[in-house]
Amino acid sequence: MNPSQPTGREACSQGRPIDEEACSQSRPIEPGPATADGQKATGVFPRPRRTGLLVAAAGVTLVLDVLTKIIVVTALEGHPPVKLLGGALYLVVYRNPGAAFSLATGLTWVLSLIAVAVAVAIIRLAPRLRSAGWAFGLGLVLGGALGNLVDRLLRAPGPLRGHVVDFLSLLAPDGSVWPVFNLADSAIVCGGALLVYLAATGREFDGSRSVRRREAGNE
């Protein structure tokens, strides 16, 4: 057996068994047939990497965010708010020096550095991603962070201090009911919520399931 490959028992403890019934009943997992090099298969197969899904989610989020900001600035800046859905949503251009949903106003350069750190952390984790849910959620967060970072780097008043373009306002045209936001903010919040749900339900970023969570569910 290849020492680098996990045994059936180790696979159970890592939450990656091919035979979940055997793990739940504490039965040993029978080794599979010999491979071409004469080694025995362990019954555990690596999950595919999800780097492509991460990149796709981040790329689509970034492109949509950048395009919508360009459109609303070109078409709406200097004009009255546009009322949609009977007043449930308004389109209005607002330059935000803060974070998502107009928070932390005045800390633009700090938020820029945080966005860079988040992007680097996600990119470093990407090669180990084997969960589609984690890849999609992290892709939304990465795309949203990069979308707002583009504004902070390229828009006035200058690099790392640029104001983010927000344009979606709920129930009121001035953000008095809910802070004005953009697609990047929505992606960050939705992606973050998905990651919290996955972690809370024992789903790991490598595609495995927490043994403790699974055992609790079987009781």
C-alpha cells in the first residue's frame, strides 16, 4: 500500500470514505483490487479540485460588478433616482469611501489593504479546494472584494483612497431605510453566508464531512 494514501480507517476519521455505511457500522473497508503497479486500492478516491469553479464565480462577479458600475455612472450620475418595482428598489449613484453597505466611512486605505489580504488568502487556499459549495462561496467573496478594490485603486480621489460606486437603495432613494450598496457588496454577503452555513453543517473546504457532525446526525 502506498504510505501516502489513507487507509479505510483514516478515511473514516477524515470524513472521506467511499463506504459511508461501513464507517457508521464500524466495519473495516475491504481493500480494492490491485492497481497497475501492484498496490492495493484503499477504497478512497480523491475528490476533484474546484479551482475552476472558484475562478468562474469570482470572474463573473467581478465582470458584472464593474460593468454595472460603469453603466450607472454613465447613465445616472447627476440625474434623479430611478424608481423600480413600485418603490421597492431605487437606482441612485452614491460614492462610498467606506466598506460594504457604507460602513467604516473614512477608512478607505485600510479597507483596500484588507481586500488585498482576503484575495491573497483565498488564492492560496484555492489549490486545496475540493468542495463545490466552498469554491462557489469563496468565489463570490473574492469577486466582490476585487470589484470594490478596483474602485478603491482607480477612482477618485486616488489609489487606495478611491470611493466605491454604490447604486442600489431599498425602499427609499436616499439609503435611509437600508444603506446603498452594489453587486460586489451583495456577492460578499451571500458568499459569506454560504460559507458560514457550510462550516456550521460540518462541510469542510476539502470536500470532507466533519465526523462529529455526522455521528451526531446518526444518533
